[in-house]
Amino acid sequence: MSQLDARPLAGDTAGGAPDGGASRSGVRTKGLGGNSVGLTGSAVIGISTVAPVYCLTSTLGSTTGEVGLQMPAVFLAGFLPMLLVAFAYRELNRVMPDCGTSFTWTVKAFGPRLGWMCGWGLVIATIIVLSNLAGVATSFFWLLAGEITGSESIAALDDNKAVHITTVLILIAVATAISYRGMTATKGVQYALVGLQLLVLGLFVAMALSKAGSFDTSLSFSMEWLNPFAVQSFAAFTAGLSLSIFMYWGWDACLTANEETTGSDRTPGRAALIAMVILVASYLATAVAAQMAVGSGDKGLGLANAETSDNVFAALAGPIMGPGLGVLLFVAVLASAAASLQTTFIPVARTVLAMSTYEALPASYSRVNPRFKTPGRATVVAGIATGAFYTVMTLVSENVLIDTIYALGLMICFYYSLTAFACAWYFRKELLRSGRDLVFKGIFPLLGGALLAAVFGKTLYDMWDPAYGSGSAVFGVGSVFVIGVGLLLVGVVIMLVMQRKSPAFFRGEVLTRETPSLVVPD
């Protein structure tokens, strides 16, 4: 099939106009700045978007609360489906390096409606995680300010809802402005922030191992920690797995930047795999070291202590690293969340850009800024939606951080599994051509998609119970269920509205379904 024409369109025009902006397969150019990112930069985008230090401080405690000492095993279990799905992304990107990724590929495999909902799942998942990133960044901003000034009253400002929300909105506005200027605007800063995260995590792991046995709750390492079958129940396992999957979310940002990457058909896929290997190594090391140092109990420094489980590093910084070096952990979490705030705009803005380019959303979102070569309008709207979502959820939910993270796991399973199945279906006529095609285009994507679909179904069933997540409910139904399913239904409503306004896309006339008989040679 035809490869994407990566030549940018001139001026502030709607990308992908039919007059020369579309390839023979219907894949269109967007006007983004090509060759802006290399392999290292692409991998940094993936790691930065995942924000490993932020993920760990947000979910170490929650995951331990669900699965206990098997937390490292669940981290490994969450890595497996993500790795399998990453192969699906790599294969699809080789023949269609389009910034719409999951949306574009699922439309080409299954048609416009399922593809539209897949794109919506990616967009809303990104809005959720952006809001949580801003919330964690705000909390650590005030904690760090309190540590530096030695003032408990300043640190306590984060507990003031008005101050907290205002700070979150300011951070979102700054991140939106930076993202609007393009990925290369702060390339050096991103390298530094990702390096800082990994360095501080390494220091934390070393010091936690050195403190093993120093606390009443300390534990000796056991290989049983790596046994997922030792989890007390299947419900606990799927709840922990949902959180674990969230911890790997974001590596596909490498792929959504494909039209701006050198070697767009191969580099993003390689970068995604590099990012995931670094992430799983960091997570396993941190999980094992933390459990050896403070244990998995629900008292004192135990990781499952409900009073500290939503922000573990804030509780462990001092005891593990001491008052001096402990500040570094605060800095690392703040840097992690702040850096990810910027790069996480990449997938949502570029997915919206692609959906608009293919007439699945209003045409105004396909405008690319002529100076910065970025989807300016889509980026700004994503920032506004993030701020509004966080504000509403903070005022309504008893524990917005935990509930939205659990809901995020549902969204991730939804659109990742659809993309994996799309890969197997798209390449179905090629699977028997070689052993490589069968494994990487068929078996791995199908297995990864099936695993994530199973987690999606079990999570959907479990989250009906108000005890799931923070324990809050809406009319007797768990708030996590209301958030997750409600947001998917909002997508259905918007899709029906767009179907009336843009019938050509939904008739399959803009981005056509396709089953290739040939692939781009390796």
C-alpha cells in the first residue's frame, strides 16, 4: 500500500485537503513539522509521557492495597499485554505512519464507527491522565515549597480546595502554551527531566535496599512476590492489573508523533519498545526495594496505608532518603508530572487533528499553526477540557485521583485492545506468508488484545460496586463505573451528532476500510 506523504502543507491550512494532501489509500498529510525528532528523542517522549515517578507515587500504594506482596508480579503481568500490543502498533505504523494511530488504523480495519470510538477512548483517557498529572504536580509543588521554606502552613495550602484548583489550572495553562509551541521547543528540558527521574529513582532504590530491616515493617525478599497466581482473588488481581496497565500508559505517544519523527515508519516503534523496557525495569526495582524497606501493610509506613497510599513518595521521602536527599524525591515527582503534562498533549492533540482531517470532527480542529507546525486549536481545546474535567471531578468526587485512575484503566484497555485486534484483522491475508508475520501481526496482537479485553470486561463488572476505587457512589452505583461508562457514552452521543454533520466519513468515503494483499518490504 502507499506510504504516507510526509511533506508538510504550506500555511495555516486544514491538513489533508483532497487536492494533493491524500495518498492513494486515503491517508492524508496534516501539515506537521517533519523530521523533528530522532530515536532518542522519541523514546524520551514515551518515557516522559508515562511519567514513571508520578505513576509510582500514585499507584504503588493502591496496587499493594489490592494485591499485597504480589505487587511486583502484577507490574510484570501488566507489562505483558502492553508489550504484545506494542508489536501491533509497530506493525501498523510500518505501513501507515499516521498521527491518528489507533483511530486511523481501527477505521481502516473495522470501519468508521468503531474507529471513531477507539479515537474517543484515546482522547478521553489522555484528558483523564492530564488532569491527574496536574493534580499530582500541584500537590508536590506545595509540598516542595513547604520543605524549602520549612513552613507547614505553606505545605498545607494544597489542602485548600480553591488554592489547589487554581494552581492546577495555572499548570495546565503553562503546559498547554509550551505544547502549542511544538515538541522541539523544550527538547533539552525534556532530556534533563527524564534523566532526573531515572537518576532519583535509582537513588531511591539503592537507599531503600540499604534501609531494609531498619523498620518494624521491613521484609526479606521472596520469589513469591513475582508469582501472580498467589494473589488472593481474581477480582483483586484484575483491579491491580488495571492499575498496573495505567502505569505503562503513554508509550504510544512515540507513535502519535510519527509524522514528526525521522524515519516515521520504523523509528517510533523502536522507541516505544525501548521506553517500555526501561519502564518495566524501573518499576520492578522500585517495587521490590520499597517492599523490602517498609513492607506492604496498612499501618505506619506500610505501602497499603490508606492515609498515604495515593502519594507514597511523600510519606517515604524522609524515612528512606533523609531530610536532605528526600527533597530530591519531591523534585523528581514534580518534574515527572510537569514534564508529562507537556508531552501528554501530543497524543490527544494529534488524534483530534487526525480525526478532524478525516472529517470525523469539525474541520476547525485540523488547522496547523504555520509557525510552530503544531495542531494549535486542538492543543488549546485539550487544555481547556482538562482544566474543566479536573475542576468538576474535584468538586464532585470524594477522591478524584483514585477514581479517575481506575476509570483510566478502563479507557486504556478499551482502545489498546481495539487497536491490537485491528492489527490482526488488517493483516489477516498476510498471516500465513511467514512465521514472522504470523507471530508479530497475528498471534501477539490477538493475545495482547484478548488479555486487555478480559481486563476491560472484568473491571467493568467489578466497578459497579461502590467499594471499587475510593468507595464513593452515585445513586448506589460506584463512582468509577459512572465516570468510566459515562465518558464512553458521551463519546457515543458526540459520534451520533458528528454522523449527521459529516455523513461522508461515516459512509466510509473519506478513510476507507482496507485489507492489503502486500506489505512494505522489511
